[in-house]
Amino acid sequence: MSNLNAEGRHVVVRSIERADETVIDALAPIGAATVHEAIGRRGYLGPDLKPIQTGAMIAGSAVTVLSHPGDNIMIHAAIEVCRPGDVLVVTTTAASTHGMFGDLLATSLMARGVRGLVMDAAVRDTHDLRAMGFPVWTRHVSCQGTVKATPGSVNVPVSIAGKIINPGDVICADDDGVVVVGRQEAAWALEKSRNRLADEEAKRALFANGELGLDMYGLRDKLLDWGVEFID
Amino acid sequence: MSNLNAEGRHVVVRSIERADETVIDALAPIGAATVHEAIGRRGYLGPDLKPIQTGAMIAGSAVTVLSHPGDNIMIHAAIEVCRPGDVLVVTTTAASTHGMFGDLLATSLMARGVRGLVMDAAVRDTHDLRAMGFPVWTRHVSCQGTVKATPGSVNVPVSIAGKIINPGDVICADDDGVVVVGRQEAAWALEKSRNRLADEEAKRALFANGELGLDMYGLRDKLLDWGVEFID
Amino acid sequence: MSNLNAEGRHVVVRSIERADETVIDALAPIGAATVHEAIGRRGYLGPDLKPIQTGAMIAGSAVTVLSHPGDNIMIHAAIEVCRPGDVLVVTTTAASTHGMFGDLLATSLMARGVRGLVMDAAVRDTHDLRAMGFPVWTRHVSCQGTVKATPGSVNVPVSIAGKIINPGDVICADDDGVVVVGRQEAAWALEKSRNRLADEEAKRALFANGELGLDMYGLRDKLLDWGVEFID
Amino acid sequence: MSNLNAEGRHVVVRSIERADETVIDALAPIGAATVHEAIGRRGYLGPDLKPIQTGAMIAGSAVTVLSHPGDNIMIHAAIEVCRPGDVLVVTTTAASTHGMFGDLLATSLMARGVRGLVMDAAVRDTHDLRAMGFPVWTRHVSCQGTVKATPGSVNVPVSIAGKIINPGDVICADDDGVVVVGRQEAAWALEKSRNRLADEEAKRALFANGELGLDMYGLRDKLLDWGVEFID
Amino acid sequence: MSNLNAEGRHVVVRSIERADETVIDALAPIGAATVHEAIGRRGYLGPDLKPIQTGAMIAGSAVTVLSHPGDNIMIHAAIEVCRPGDVLVVTTTAASTHGMFGDLLATSLMARGVRGLVMDAAVRDTHDLRAMGFPVWTRHVSCQGTVKATPGSVNVPVSIAGKIINPGDVICADDDGVVVVGRQEAAWALEKSRNRLADEEAKRALFANGELGLDMYGLRDKLLDWGVEFID
Amino acid sequence: MSNLNAEGRHVVVRSIERADETVIDALAPIGAATVHEAIGRRGYLGPDLKPIQTGAMIAGSAVTVLSHPGDNIMIHAAIEVCRPGDVLVVTTTAASTHGMFGDLLATSLMARGVRGLVMDAAVRDTHDLRAMGFPVWTRHVSCQGTVKATPGSVNVPVSIAGKIINPGDVICADDDGVVVVGRQEAAWALEKSRNRLADEEAKRALFANGELGLDMYGLRDKLLDWGVEFID
């Protein structure tokens, strides 16, 4: 439980710290799976947050929203605190399949330079969102409309799929889903990711030449040690 | 429980009333989410009915089918009563993942001028269906074949995702899913939808200029009234 | 789409017609599965509505609620129109896991002679509800609290698991789940159910003596006709 | 794909081999989790097959059924080939939530000395089944009735949750679910299980005295080797 | 992302701060739903964490575990740091249905005075666990065994169902599920909960006398303001 | 339970028998749904194994893998035994959402002439896999990384969605999913599939001309026999 919304108060935190912009921009083209592996197989927001488009690869600073299900008033409150380079991350206090976000909100976010949306409920107007080139990762797609009747919070710690997202953490997302990197870990994560990319590049050439992971990683002895029997 | 199948009889109702054709045609390009909002956030058939294609936008009159799971005989019975401009809506008496519909049935429906299929079970031959340009919204895709061994009904009230669909109701479907509009509400729904479209168009320009929903909708005072704290 | 909430208006219908009280009372001890079979395998509200207790068998007249998810104001509105012998049936406009109902609302319903609750979202205070002897069938159990911020309707047609429930229909529920019987079909359903009970009683004695359904129902020839091979 | 139903024929295999009766009987009180561990963490039919009762512990020889979903004719065909000490295992060719089995079929199975049912679809009459003392493990409970319109097979290899069940394999089931033991492995499985029980008994006393698994299993060094940091 | 496992290191934190013991003990009999409401409808760990027993009501200090799926070595590591009055909270880095916990581990925890287990994967030996009186809330029940091959962490922040649990937070659990209260909020939560209990007690008497929530909460005017029509 | 891993041993079977290559190649363009129907509506691996691409149609010989969840060491072991024309089929001993396979492993498989992957867990690097033209059918897409810490088996019988896959069986996959054909049934399956294709071609022309299945299949009399009422 965070101090920010201690004693049940709803808050909108206007100012958050963000990671270094050049680091964030450098993380974008690396890919979510590689970043996830490089930082110790952490931060993946799970297989149920899917892109509505193919081919988008983004990184940005998390502005977080915690909403009542079926209510999108706090998304409006969050837009005001977004800055260029941010990614909006919307969660709900209980599971929701409401279409909380559509082309008008996307227009508003694009006008502020926001790079994409991570939605732990649903979006709608997906045909328009794709046409606008505004990238979205979402649990559901749904027409179901929302109200503006119950308060929530902006820029408090939230959680998706067992992973904690603090405001200002770095969001990396592509066709495989969404990975969160701790704000203060971003530079370290970039270095680790670049090392991994280089290592994968070298291995790719070997695999393409027909070499086996069994030999490259020394797995054959491991299997024999475990008593795995090789039968012809 | 409907009067039509009272006392457990299975029926095929050949003649149904339909909404005005020009109204139906005018609803197609508006989009399911807008229609849903315009009529009071009603009629959405839920996030689990997904299109197998992208970009299709249709509206048509519902011809409804209630089948035994794993049995597609009643789809054949329904085709005979379809007319140009209809949309076939298939449900089952219990949850089913059977591929009840494929390219042959689509050929038959296209020959009768049917505009699309809403399937609360599964379809197959999806590659062919996309190639044929026959739009489908379905809960599942599955090869699993069916039998023709148990009766059902055609043109009785059915229900998907807690929404009731009467024969002759108007089906509106696009990339966001499927919305049903009551037959007698169709003209009113069209008017409401057009009003909403115009309203959205005006707002879109404001949002693109950087104006905030928080101000446009007067939400800032609402949040303060509720005691939401704005923290810098 | 119902006429009652045409054009998007929310309504509370105070007076509904109910089935004959003696018929309803006679349906209670028959059991949901038997009633479902007797009326033509119809009206079952699906395997996801589960009792929170064991051994309860009830029948009563449906008072229906259609709520915004995460909001229980319409349950309060419904209580006023409940009469002794009713069963409250609560649905939401989109899927919800909120604990919309607890021991205080049960106290209120028991004070009005209501026989039980069918909840297509969640209940809480289950330990107390069991102690109070107030029977509940529900999709989920959840602590998650609700607000009173968005209107809905009372005594409009609703739908659960693809089955339509009109106000005044008869709800039959036991350990196997919930079955709805059309109000005007109730007397016919009772007769059919009694016939089935008698038939089952006769068969039970035969089965207990070791006779086979294969012979009793003449299924052996059917299997041979279909080409099923019996192999020793 | 089995030879038995090669080329798409449906078969009822009347005679199957079974494991030694004394071995089977000795496996019953050991418990499914222990047997599963003892044979190398194999054979568990997954967390979705749940008992409808508490406290039952059985073992028996599998008589297998492969049915069309929503059709229970092959259960009737299977009863004839059941012998005392058997456990009926029912699967369907596609996912099903139908209540394929109730108190009449249980009466018939009890008359033949069958020890229980494993159902990969649904059962009904659960209140009666508990009262009769006939143990059932099932994926769903549902009133939904079935037809007798489509053939299937009896005593062919079937599969649940990725585990293969051959006719005559030993089924062990308790509150934790269902485990299958290969017919020819049964004696070996019993010996292994008894060894494990003895080993667990010894450990239980140590744990009750406050000793730690970290020390008993030598895990502390493993953690340190992996670089896990212990922080005060 | 927590500082504690920054840069991907696995840690076992031996010493954590806990809330005041008398406060924790006083929270236990209040009930999870009431505590959740009292602190502002926060902290509920969702409807999928279910008790394996009925009637248990506990409160205790969270000792948290983050494990690799299918691996229970870190539970052993956690036991050493548990103290009387704690509740063990086990999560996995990805969704898991493994039976990570059984009667031996429960024996070990009981020997250390631990009050219960919250498991975001599965437990087994449920019959024994109930007999031992060790209360468990779990996502699944499963026989499936685990290995001890991959490190994890103890006493790092974890998350279940979108709620963050820090080591030393207070866990309240009963038949309705599990609620987490921030360690530093515990005394405030107890006061709020007692106020709510008193308030509910007063209302219960009114409801039992037939008074309506519609009147008690002034909801009738709210509905009329919203335009809800009351129809006779 | 297979003999191959009797008594809990893990095995890697290097040599398997395969079906005739020309038969396999001829099955590829027929389509999974047609093959499934032609062989008696068998072998479909269910609606949850979905392609990550559109338009791929393949057939090949199954090389099977049984892995510990969250561990991909046995995929490396399997690659060594793959031959041109094979399809790798990966299963886990319990449900898993781990991304066990990515572009490096695909590079390795393509170097050996493997035609595709059927994954009963998750893959990652989907953008690269599509770009490489390596076809994949998978239950999930996930970044979540795996370890190499626990043994499994290669080329043992495995099972997905209740269907058994023996090493060397023929895998047919397209946009509708995956169908398995028994190795020794392959030639028979091809003949049956070709007959069905010819039959469908003839029917397609009739349907396109507006003829009804109701007449073509003689279903009208069947419906009347069952007592279905046709109402105008």
C-alpha cells in the first residue's frame, strides 16, 4: 500500500521524475523481450496485454492512472500531467472490460506528445486508433461506454500481472507485449540490453550455420548428469 | 422465456418484420461504439465476439438461430428465410467452441445477399472467408466439425452477453465488435448517432488543439468536490 | 431490446405479474435439473452461477435488476418492489466481479419475505449469509465494494448465460444452479416435471436392479445402426 | 492417434486388462499428490477436475468414454463393460459444459460396483450424488441436459489436461484431484508411494520440531551458490 | 520495480518491521469486507484467491515470497524468517498452477506460529491441511509437484490482483477472501473498521424492521434527479 | 501413460518413423478443417492454439517435446533430432504462459529444414518470427523468459486439447489451427481429404447458384420428423 494514497485519499500527482530521455529513446528499438531478459527476467506485464496494431515499438515514461471500473474521469485528469515522451498506463480497482478510451482521448494525448497507451481494461475505436498511428496495448477491445461518476488517482504506484509500476518508470512495448523498467534502473537496463543484443547477434550466426544450442550452452552434459537417456 | 418456443416446441419463423432499409444502411458507417453510446450505452454484445477481418463495417437485420451445441442443422434452416440486407446471428443452448460455419455456408449466404455473420460459437475456413470478403464476428475460430442431429429454432429471441436480440433487430458491427439496436428504435438511434457524430467532430478539433477534457466537460470542479487532492 | 427501456430511459417497474403461488411452491422441491429437462432442456442459467451454500432448494418470482457494474444503487431500488415469495435477480450492463450484496441487504430482503438472490456479479459477507440462512447463487464472491453513482433499471427483461428472464418468471434453484421458467408456463412446467419425476422414480428402481440404459432406452440398435463396432 | 479408432470408426471395446486388484486397493488411501510425486511428478489430470464432495479417496481401473459434446449415449454403452472396482472416465471430442451424468446413471454404476466418476464435462443432481455416496470429480456442475444422437467410443485412449489415459490404467482420486497411473506401472507405483509416505512421515516429525527444510534438504548452500543475498 | 531486487539480484530479507500486535489481533475478527470498505475500498486481493476451508478469520503480518513458477525453494527460505503471528504470502514471476505447498510445509509453519498462507498459485494435501486447522487462501488446488532449481526472493514487495503487498503489511482473510492493509495504516484501519462495524450494527436493526435503504441513504431523490422513471 | 517414460525416466528418442514425404506434402495445401472432417472429425488441437501469422499452410512430421513449465532446455535437445520436413510440437507438464521460444531457436530450426512450431505455452520475438517467415501456432505470446534447470523428454507421446500426438504423426496447420493425423493413417487421410475437397467443390457451385443445404442434404424432412414447426 502506497503512502501516496494513504488513508484512502484520492490524489493527482502533477510532477513526477522521469528517466533520462536519451536512455528511454535508446530502449525503444531493442524490443520488450530482450529488455525483460537483460534485466533479469523481470517487469513483463503478462500475455493478456496485447497490441491492437503490429510493428509498433515504443519506450516512454509511465504516467499512471487508477480508476473505478466503468469510469474514465481519471484519464481526463491524467492527460493534463502528461508530457511529450510519456506513456499512459491505466488500471482499475477491480477487473473491467469497459471501453474506457477511444479516438478522442487519443487525439488529446497525441496533442501532448504522448507515445502510447497501456490499458488494463478495454479500448474502442480501434479502427481509428490504428489509422491515427497511436499505439495501444490493452487487455480487451470493447464498445462498452463509461461514466464520469467516481474518483480515482493519478501517478500512484499501480500493478499489472503481479508487476509494480511506479510513476516515471520506463515502459517498453512491442508486438510481444509490455515491459516495465524501474526509473533508476534505466541506464543500467540499456547497457545490459545492448550487451544481450550483441551476444544474440553472435549466436544467431552460429545457429544459422547449423550449430546446436545443446553444444553452444553445454547442455548435453547437463542432461546426462540428470539421467536423461538418449535412445536411438 | 419467449412465447414463440413456449412449451418447448422448436420453430422456424419464416417472416419477420425489419427496420427501414435506408435507416439500416445509414447506420453501417457510423460505427458500433458510437451507436452504442448514442442509444444510452446499450446493446453491446461484449468483447468476446471478435471480427476475423479488419475494416469491415456493416449493418443489417438480425435473423436469429438457436442451435444445439456441436450441431449446425438450424443454420441451414435459417438460410432459407434470409433476405438481402440480413445478418445471421447464431447462438447455442450451451457454450460451444465448434466450428459451425465455413466457406460453403458463406457462399450460400452471399448468394442470398446476407451481409455478415455473428456467431456465438466458432467458425472455420477463416482464410477463405476473408478472401471471399464475407465479414464474420465470432467467439472462437475452430476446425471442430459438427453434426446435424438435434433440432433448434430460427427467429426466436436469443441473447448474447446479457443483451437480448429479437428477430429483425438491427445489427451494427465493426472492428470494435457488435451492437444490437431494437427494430423500432432504429430511426431514433440513427438520429441520436448523427448528433453524437457531429458533437464528437467538434470536440476532436478542440482536443487536437490541446484543450483538455478536464476543462471542456467541467470535470475539474467535480474532482475537487469529491476531495481529490492535486499534489505538485 | 425491450420496449420498457426504449430510448435509453431507466425505469423502476413497481408492479409485475407473478405465477400462481401454489404452483411456485410446488416447483421448489423438484430440483432445477428436473425442471430444466421437463420443459424441454431450456432456461438453465449456466454452470458459473454457483450456490454459496449446499442443500438449499427454492422457487420464487423474479424481480430483476440491471445495474451499472460496481454500483449497487438499483438493488436498493428493487427491494421496495419485492414481495414475499420473490427471488431477486441482479445483472450488470457489463461483466463485473464487484461484491454488490452483503448481509445488510440480505437482512432487508428477508424482512420482506424474499426467498433468495441470483447475482450475475459477486456477493460478500458469505459467512454471515450462510449463518442467516439466506440462499444465494452467484458468479463470484468478492469483498470489492461498490458505489451508488449511476442509474439502472428494475423489472426489465434481463439475460444471463443466453437465457432471457422476464420479471415475474419463476426461478428454481438448488445445488446444481438456477433454472428460469416462463411465468405463463409455470403450471405446465409443474405438470411436466411431476411426470418426469415419476418416470425417473420407476427407472431408478430398474437401474438399481442392474438393468442397463442401453436396453431400457433401445440404444443398442441405434449404436449398431450407426456402425459402432463392439470388440471383445 | 490410436489404432483402435483408426480410420474414424467408433468402437466399444468390451474387454480390457486391469492392474492387480490388491495393488489398486492399496493405492487408494495413499492420496493422489503422493502417488503423483512418487511416480516422477506425472499423471495429474489438472486443477480443473474438482471433487463434488470432500473426504473421498478412491482408486480403480479406468473405463474410458469419448463422447460427442452434449450427448451421453456412450456413457450408457460404457456401463455394460464396467466391472466392480472400475472408475468411469468420460471425455468429449470438444470442450463441453453439459450435465452428462446424474443420479440415475450413478445408480446404474453403483449397481455394477463402480467406484467413482471422472468427468471432463459436467454432472448434475449433485445433491443426490453426495447423498448416495457416489464420488465424482468433474470440470463443471450443470443442469444442462443432453441428447442421444451421435456415436462415440468406449475404451479407447483418451486425454485430459495433457495426460494420456489408457483403458485399464489406475485412477487415484481425492480432495486434491485425479492422478492416472499406467496399468503396468501400478505395482512399481505402489512401492514408490509407500517409500515416499515413510520418508514424509519421518520429515513431518522433524518439521514439527522446528527443523528447517533449508537445512534438511541442503538448500542454504544452493541459494548462496546462486548468489542469493541474505540481508538483515 | 523495487529497490530491493534492483539490478536483478535475488534477496532474502531477514528482518522486517511489523504492525502493532494488538492492532493486528483486533483486526482478525472484523472481517475482510468490512476492513476493505473501512479503508476506502482498497487492498482486496481479488475473487480468485479462495479459502480451502470455511469459517477461518485471521490477521497477521505478511512475509512475502516471489518464486519461479513450478519451484518452491524460496518457500523454504522464507520459513526461516517467519515469526509467530505472520502470514506467508507466496507469488510467482508468471502465472502458475503448481501445488507448491502441502502438509509438510504447513507443519513447519505451524511450528513457527504462522497463522496462515496466501498462495497465488496452488496448494495440495488439502484434506490434511483442513484436518490440521491450518488456514489457506489459494488460486488453485493441484497435485502437480515442484522442483527446487531456480532462485527467487523473500520479503520484497509483491503484487496480487493489482494490489501491492509490502513485507510487514497486515493480511486480513476470511470466507470472502484476502485484504491487505498497509503496515503504517493498521491502527487507522482498525479505528475506521470499528466505526463501520458500529454503523452497520445500527443499520442492521433498521433493515430488519423493514426500513428501506432507498430512504435511509436518501437514494430516492438521487434516482429521480437522474430521470429514473417509476412505473406502476 | 507411455512405455517410453515408464518409471519416471526422461528420454530423448533420436530416431522416429515418419509418414511418406509425398503424402505429407500433399496434405499441406488441403487445409486443417478439411483434413479434420475427412478423417472423421478427429485430431483438432483446439481453438486456443492460434497462428501468429496469416496465410501459412503447412504439413510435417511431429517431433514432440515434454518440458517443465518455464524451462526450455528440452527444446534445445529436440532440435538435434529434427530433420527437414518436421514440425516441432512443444508441451509442458503443467499449464504455462512462458515465452519458451524466440527468433534464435527459430533460426536453428530453419537451419535444419523444420517447417514450423506448435507451442502449447508461449513464444516471443513474434515480430521477428513473422519477418523470418517461420510459421508458429501457439497458446500465448509472452516475453516471459525461461531457465534451463529441469529435465523433460523428446519424442514421447504428448497430448494437447484431449488429442494424443505420437512422434512421427502428421501435423497439418493453417489459419484455423492445428490438426494431427496418425502416421499410419496419412495416406488414407489424404485420399479421404481429396474426396472431400472434390465434394465441396461441387457443392460450392450449387450454393453459389442459390440452392439450399436444406434441400441438398434432405434436412427439411428431418426437421419435420422432429416436430419442428414452420411458422409464417
